[in-house]
Amino acid sequence: MWHRAIPVDDLTDGTMTRVTLDGRDINLTLVDHEPRAIGDTCPHRGASLSEGQLRDGCVTCPAHLWRFSFVDGRKQGDARTSVPVYPTRVVDGYVEVDLPPAQPARSMREILLAHARGEKV
Ligand code: FES
């Protein structure tokens, strides 16, 4: 589902902007003049990636310096670790982000059962 974020003119090369859409923190920037959106929460220990450093289309987490690509979300040097990447578009001068439906909250019992079945939790 598409969510209106911010005016595209508020994005500039070399800076990042955190927005909250549908209850999720999203990190927006421009890469080669195209709006890009990734999840703002670092998968390591949960730091806000938008408070890190942006260079060459990658963000460096401010906490422990993991680097993630704004293009494919992958951690540099570790293809198994990534942040979500969301499609963007510009409509009427605003950046819109396509977010999948939010996952419903699960009880601890449901999480443990899923883990016991070998599902990714
Ligand atoms: S919290 Fe991001 S690298 Fe540790």
C-alpha cells in the first residue's frame, strides 16, 4: 500500500530523513537523484540508521558501523543480513513509499511454536 511521506524537495543528496509510516520508521534519501527508502532500524541492535553517515548510496550505522546499501538493503560484506527496501514513487511532488501490510502481533506462544517448527521468527 502506498503511503505519502514528504515533499520530494525536502530530500537532498547526502542527507537522510526518518519518517514514520504505518507505524514503521523509514529512512529516506536520494541516490542518483532517485528517492530511496529502507527500514530505519538497524538489524544488529536497533540503532536508527538515519542518524548514521551516508556515502556512495550506503548508510553506516552510528552504533557499530555496519553499512547497508540503499539500493538492495544488504549489509556490505554479509549478504545474509539486510534491511528492508521499499519501492518509492513521486506523486504530485510528494515521495510515496510502498509498504507491505504490517505483520499482526504474535503472542510469545505463537513465536515459540513457529521457532520449534523451524520458521524464521
Ligand atoms: S546497532 Fe547498528 S551496527 Fe550495531
